[in-house]
Amino acid sequence: MSTDLRNKYSIVGVGYTPQGKVPGRSAASFYLEATMNAINDAGLKKDDIDGLILYRDFPILPGDAFHHTGNVITYSLGIRPKFLSQEAYCYRTNINKAIGAIENGTCKYVLIVFAESGRTGHRTWTDEIDLFSSKPYDEYAAYGNISAFTNYAMFASRAMHEHGTGPDLWAEIAVAHRKWANLNPNAIHYRKPLTKEDYFATPFLSWPFRALDATASTDGGRAIIITTTERARELKNPPIMIRGYGSANDTAKGWQLTPGDPASSAAIAGAQAFEMAGLSPKDIGAAQIYDCYTYTVEATLGDYGFFEKKKARDFLTVENIGPGGAFPVNTGGGLLSEGYYMGMTPIAEAVMQMSERCGDRQLGVIPGTKLPEFMLVSDNGGFYQSNETLILERGK
């Protein structure tokens, strides 16, 4: 990736909503609230937003309201963006599109938002069915592969064979994330401790995965705003600069990658981000990883080069990645224990940490930790087929 874009763009606002189980709210209401909260957080006006991206638009749940970007959201906000995108697929291109729309002069401020009433509406990622229907969706159903859960379970079982990892390692990840969530009042699992014994007492849903290996759906929304660093310096929050960026997409599912081939989308996007940033894994002080499943954390950090894959157990321990550890991972609890806002969960937490707004879980406040100069953020789409990687730097 070109170094010409290094630190040229920044994230300037984050929008949160109530989250968890929030009955009586439509997805559209969360979209609007998250959007306005991000605008207010950045110190902007709604008319400043000339680019709007709905991060991922899922099929509307029974009983929910129609909320497509082109009418309900933009009309309710009272804005007329020059650039409008409503993502209906799982490949990750949001940051790429936002930067591109600003770089080519179309936009000045691009807002990316995701919202959902998935918990109240009972959208689930663990049921042994297709995400949106009761019918298997491809020919792999003949082999028992009938859901997102089973796709990732197959991916994880491959790692058990190739790298010697397994549920004992994923228990470390689940417990570490829950420890972070217990420091985050916004998290759906705040004040809900989890032990390794609890993890192993949970039955398998699709071997080798238990329910605790998967994220749960959440009601609520999350939004961010991207602009140039030059404009960001005029706003109320210190700019959180995009030091490095990478993007890659593949048609192969994670478990279909050629044996021994390290070139997953995460590996490719990560290498691009490190090259653009002029950094390596040893320069990164913390990471916010897209953790739709516990194994995704192992796969992503391994593909980024933070550890040799057969030595994952030495790195992915509660003591190392949990509160007080040398390499904090998913400091808000991640998708697993904070809330499912897709790629907005890790990127929002990274911005909040880098701008020192995380309260009891703030790096540099927790004993034994420090606020890192550089933080890595991953976004993962499909069945480990798509990746966007960010390396963020605090503005001086």
C-alpha cells in the first residue's frame, strides 16, 4: 500500500447507543441514534456528513421496521449525502470506500454505521441452520456444514490438526475477553464472570465449538466518522490517525485454503497495513480483533505474524492478552463479550482507547499496562474470506 496515505486520514467521532437486549426499539432507531451520537462526538453538524455507509444491512427481522439507507435513514436524518452505500454482502470494503470517497474529492466527512435489533429479534449465529432461513445454503450441507457456525467449526478443526491448538486455547480467549467485559459497563456481559470451568461445562454445538466460542447478537448501534487528519485537527477530539491500511478478499472459505499456504486475506491485508505504516508486529502495543468466534482471534493474530502458529498457546493466554497483560486484545470484551456490531465493535474500542476514554479498562490506567503508540484493528468477513486491517496512531 502507498505510504502517501500514511496518517493522511483520521477517525474523529464514535457513536454508541444502549445495547444488549433493548425491547421496543427498531434497527432504524439505533441507526439514527448511533449516527447522531458520532456526529455530536466529533463536534460536527449533520449537514457536514456528505458520505454515509451502512456497514452491513441484514434482512429485516420479523416485526422490525424497514430501514434502508436510501430513504428511511437519510430522510430521517435530513441529509443528502454525495456518496451513499448500503452493504448487503459480507466482504469488507467500508474503510476503503470511505477513504476513496474523500481522496477523490467527493466527500469531506464519511460516516460508517451498523445497527441491529438482533437480540430482541432472535437473530443467532449459533443455531445449526442457515443464517436467514431453515434450509442449507450450499452443497456442503451433505457433510454437515449447514451454518456460519459449522463453517468456522470446520476452520477451527483444521487448526487443531495442523497447529495442535484446540478448545483449551479457545477457553483462554473466551475468559480473557470476559475479564475485559467485566471492566466495561457497556458490555452485554458486564459483571458476568466466566471461568475456564464454565467454558468446558458448556456442551458442544458443532464440534469442536461450544456456544461460548461464538458471538451473540445484540440490540444497538455503533458508528464512526472518517475525514482528513488536517480537518480532524480542527475538531474537538484528538485525531486517531490511520497509520496503515490493508484490504484483501478471497472466494475460498477459511477451511478451503491450500494446505501450508499462509496467504489468507488476513495475511495479505495485514502485510499491506504493516508496509504502509512502516511497522512490524513488534511495534504494536495492543489489538482489537474481529472475534466472531474464539478461533478467529487465533487465526488472525497468527496470520498477522504475532506468533508462530504452533506456538499459539504461549501467546494467547489470559495473563498475556487479558487485563494487565503485556499484549491486550479486545479490551472492551470484543464481539464475544461486549456486543456484536461487526467491525464497528473493534474499531470503536480502538478509537476510545487511543483517545483515553475507556474508564476502568483504560490502557495506561490498569496496573502493568501502558497506552500504546500504535494499535492494530482487524475486520473479518464471510468465512474468513475478507479482511480489512488498520494500524492506528494517536495524533500529536
